[in-house]
Amino acid sequence: MGLMIPDGRKEWGKIMDSTVLVVEDNELNMKLIQHLLTVGKYQILKAGSAEEGIELARANRPSLILMDIQLPGMDGLDATRVIKSDPSMRKIPVVALTSFAMAGDEQKAMEAGCEGYITKPISTRTFLQELSVFIEA
């Protein structure tokens, strides 16, 4: 499990009442992430595809987007590029989630516009603290 934290971000941000959009097609992963976010007092939006995630991001302007990289149809990197190319959404932090931690994947995620990168399996002990780095206080 790893996380890339960009320079200049806070170690701990305010997480209460922040909205997180989770774009994840695996039902078990979605349930785990939803449980952890609920424990952390986040508001949660869920999308099972990249296209649905883009629409929810556009309509709701979440505080953070957790983007699975391997999605059916449009992948998470292409969805991130769409989000980052839209002036109304480009400031929303996107953190890539992937179980395919291959050499170069983190760099590809950063080049697509992701501010962070978390590999699965997710650490239930540190997940909320890792996410708080990306939530604007």
C-alpha cells in the first residue's frame, strides 16, 4: 500500500462534512471504502463507471474524487483527464486507486492529473488520514 503526497499539502485537513466521490466498479471494494468513509464522517457519492463519475463530479463538486484506474469502458485515467480539462472541476483533487501497481503506473496517474495514488488493498488503519491530506480545510 502506498500513497504519493504532493508537496505543499496539509498533513491533516478537515474531513468532517466533506463529500467524497468514489468511482469504483468492484462492489466489495466500494463497500469497504464506503464503510471507511462513513466512519470518517464523510458524505459519499458513488459511481460504478467513469462516465457516471464525471457526471456526478460535474453536478456535485465533491471535495475529493477517489478514482479506480481499471474501469469498464472509459478508464480512470481518461476520466481524470476529462475532469481536469473542465474549468469547473479541475481544482477537485483526484486520488487514483489501483490494484495494478506496475512500474510507471504512478507516473501515468500523475501525468493524467491525479494528485495522489493509493494501491489496493487499502490499509484500513491509515486510509482516512491519507485522504485528509487532499481535503481542503
